[in-house]
Amino acid sequence: MRFKIGYRTIKTALGMTISIMLAQLLGLHNFASAGILTVLCIKVTKLKSIRASWDRILACIIAMIFSSVFFELFGYHPVVIGLMILFFIPTVVMFRASEGIVSSTVIIIHLFMARHVTLDLLVNELGIIFIGIGVALIMNLYIPSLDNKLKDHQRKIEQNFKKIFDEIVLYLRTHDSSWGGREITETSKLIDEARQLAFLDIENHFLRNENFYYQYFKMRDKQFEIIERVLPIVTSLSLEVEQAKMIADFLEELSEHIHPGNTAIIYLDKIQRMRVEFQNMDLPVTREEFETRAALLHFVGEMEEYLIIKSNFYRIDHDKKGKLKAILGL
């Protein structure tokens, strides 16, 4: 693994330095702890950073309350810390702030080492908390755009879809089975990566719960499931029939138009016309021909579902945009 300093590492180092300097400048005791809180709150997305920050603020405040009560009532003894933790952790979990448990123990130790809880001490700890977490939130305002990575995955997935269709076309026409199927495993991996990236992109935008890319890759994932289902159907064909050539011509044209645009409705219409042609053709003569044509008809049905998924994706996306314009008065 090569040595690499990423943007998050730079933000963490810079944020930790700023937090410690600010806390020290304000004359806070245990000022270095502000840097610890900053490191813990810098996350991979803005939403995760906000959630982590809120959990830590809440957990730290609960820790201050518990520490004040337990230490002042029962004394400053290690056994008291253990007793307090028995009640403190379930309370924090109950408030759904469990991510702040580790960082709040820093506050507990500070109060324990002070041997006496005072208002000045509590203000000091609040200063450490808000400086450490506040700097982390400011540092996390900058997160590089994922658009280029998302577009790159989109392009690669579409290229692989085209390659797979081209290989199906070749097999239908020539029964050439030399293709190794590398694009199948590669596409599965690309779709998983793309959906994860798209989800991260969602968590960097506070005013929306989903975006175009996330829905787009969900759509491609469903289509890919169909592609995986039809491959065994195609490879089981051994007899050359006229219908196979017609389907090959259709797939060849379809493979040239795999892109984000909405052309599904055009090819759904072509499938319907192709079905009518099939119905008007002579009935199969042999059992093998019957089985081959039945398999091809099933294949056409799967491809129709493939196109319906794409068509529904654009219908849903169009409806969402229409609602947004209505809300904004556009």
C-alpha cells in the first residue's frame, strides 16, 4: 500500500492544531483535549460529522451532570467512576448518543482529577467541548465533490453493458462462446462502488434525502440483475432460428444507445412490434425449434422488463422534479 496524505488527513491535522491553539489562547485547562474532540468529529461526510458532533455534545453534557452528582456525593475514588459508568453508559445509549461515550470519558477524567467540581471547571469543560467540536464542523464544511467519480462509474457501467449486449448479439448470430465474461464481475463491483459513492454524496447535501445518481445506480443494479438472468437463457440456445437474428438486430441497436438519456419508450415500442412479427410467423416444426423459440420469447420478456425499469426511473425522476418546481413556485 502506497503512502498517501488525503484531504481528510490534512483537515484532521489542521483542525487539531487550531483547536488546541484556540483552547490554549483562551487559557483553558486541559486545552489539548479540544484537539481530541476535533479528531473524533471529523468524518467522511458532512451529515456524519453533524451526527457525531451532536452525540458528543450530548454525551459530554450528560457526563458533566453525572460526574458532578456522583463525585460530590460519593467521593473522588476509582470505584465511584466504575459505579457511575454503570449508569452513565445506559443513559447515553437511551438518548441515542452512544458515539459520544468514548470522548465523554475525557471530561469525566478531567472532573475526577480536579477533585472538586466548580462552576469555573464546568465552564472550562464546556469551552473545550465547543471549541473541539466547533472547529471540526468548520473543517468539515469542505468535502471534495464526488461528481467526477460518479460520472466515471456511470460511464464504465454503461460501457460494460454495451460490451455484454455485443457479446450476446455475437452469440445469437454465430454461437461464438469465446467471451470470458470479465465485464460481469467488473460491473457488479462498479455498481456496488457507485451506490456507496452516491450515498456519500447524499450525506453531503442536507436539503435532500436522495439524488439523481443514487436512483440511477439503483436502476442500473436492477437492470444488471436481469442481464445476469438472461445470460444462461442465451447460452442454452443451440439452434439457429429467424427470431434469434431479429433479436440480435434489436440488441445491437439497443447497445448503441446505452446512456443516461430516456430512450426506453422507443425500444419498448420496438419490442411490441417484434412480438407481433413473432406471432405472424410459422409455427415451430420440431421440438428443438419450439424450445429455442420459447426461450427467445422469454428472453424478450426479460428485455422488456429491462426497458420498463429504465422508463420508470425517468418517470419517477420527472415527477420529483415537478413536485420540487411546484414547491419552489417555478
